[in-house]
Amino acid sequence: MTARLTVLASGSSGNATLLQVDGFGLLIDCGLNPRMLSSRLSAVGASWDKVNAVILTHTHGDHWKDLTLADLRSRNIPIHAHPAQIEQLRVQAPSFESLRRAGLTRTYRGDRPVEFAPGLVVRPLRVSHDADPTFAFRIDQVDSDGLAWGIGYASDLGCGSPELIEAFAGVDVLALEFNHDVKMERKSRRPQFLVDRVLGDHGHLSNAQAAELVAEIASRSGDGFPGHLVQLHLSRECNRPELASAVGRAALAMLNPRTEVITAQQEIVAKSIHLARRANSANRLVARKSPASRVTVQPPLPGFEG
């Protein structure tokens, strides 16, 4: 079995991640225009011919592009989305109707696993974000010997939850939003309403929040899990790759210091991660359970509690 995960682009200008498993290609989000996506696919030795399906996290405009939806139609590639997202795209995306008429729209529902290819199972997990609904994904490859590898993927969320920690425990790859540094966000020239939105429970994870989630998930996982931490959706204005990387490494220092940290960016393709069953795969989870009280929520600013 051969499998590879590559973040093609991550940030507020466009998001797309490619998962390849034994010749099956799953694109998580399609937030780049067709030419750019083609270029990024080519950069990792792939092509549209290797993409068999797209799954959408949510309907903010940096996670889909109308021209790309039209391109999916021309290539007969189906898109999977929650029923509420389908309705939103019917209103927002002129090209979506042609996809629907061609029978290329598929629906998923929260916490109901979807098998995309033999043994390749995606479980959607609803998360807190101001595009309603927004989903993270637990992605597993299961073979005759059981779970071969797992991925936890959460690109946009305002706060964590015990349910997300439980779902992502024991994954080989943890791909998680590290959007902003709180001090940089508050000192930015952004309008106050935007700062409040980002810092709220339905906005984006700060480096500190993401690091806490990483530590919680690692503490629930066995030695060496996760093997990779992929940092997603960094703000250009209110974060720095080196800052996010340092915070992520610090979160893992006492738990799994050998975890590789990959900081995805907008302008370049991230390092590909090759997935395979590991020698210690039976030790994915540990018996101890982290108390839910450690999962903190970044509070909204006074006067914006609603």
C-alpha cells in the first residue's frame, strides 16, 4: 500500500490538500483556481487525472473557487459536502448547478463515516467556526490487519473540544490550524470587528490554542504518535512560520519530541508525508484520559460574548 499526504496550499487566499492512496486521489477543499491547482499538482508529480473526488470542509471562499467547480464538472470529478453546504453553494456558486445536474454532488453527514475507496474511511467531525457547518475529518486506512494509519485534519476552527481530542487521538498525522499570534492580532491594523471575529470561539485557533490541543491529543496517544504535525492556515499578517513552528515544537517537547513539524504556507507546496503502517502501531492509544477541563476556550472580547 502506498499513501501520501501533501498540503498544496494553506492560508486565507486558498486551501487544498491532496491525499493519495493506492492510485485514489482525494482533494480536501479546492480553494485555488484550476491553473494554480494544476501547477501545484504537477509540482508533486500528480495531475487532475489522479484526483477522484473532492471533499469540502466548509463554504468560505478560500476553500472553493467557482472556476474550479466548473473544472470538476468538465473532468467528471464529484464533490462531497454536507447538505447545508450544498444549499449554500447552490446560492453562491454559479457553476455548482451544472455539477448537480451532472450527478457529481455527494453528501456526507456529521460523524457518519464515508468510505471513498476500499479501506479508506473519512469521518466528518463538526467544529466551531462561523461558516455553519464546518467540519474536521478523521481519515483512516484500514486493511486486513486493522488500522494501518490515521490522519486528523482540522483547517478552520475557533476552539477545540473533548470530542475532537478523542477523535484525533492516535493519529499518525495531525494537521491543525495555527492561525495567529494573539498579540500580533490585537496589534494589527485590522478593523476591530475582524479582530473580534478571529479571536472568538467561532473564529480561528491561535498558536497557543493549537499548541494546547496538540499537547492534549499527544497525551492521549501512544509513544511516537503523532509522527507528524502539519500546521495549517497561518495568517500572513498576524503570524510567522518560525513562530508557529516554535510553539508547535514546544507543545510536543515533553510528549513526542521526535514528531516532525511541517508548517504549510500559501505560496508553496508543503513537504509530502508518506504514510505506512509503523512498527509500534499497536501502541497508538494510552489508557490515561486527559481531563476535559484542560481544554480551554479563547474568550471573546467584552461586549462580544454573543
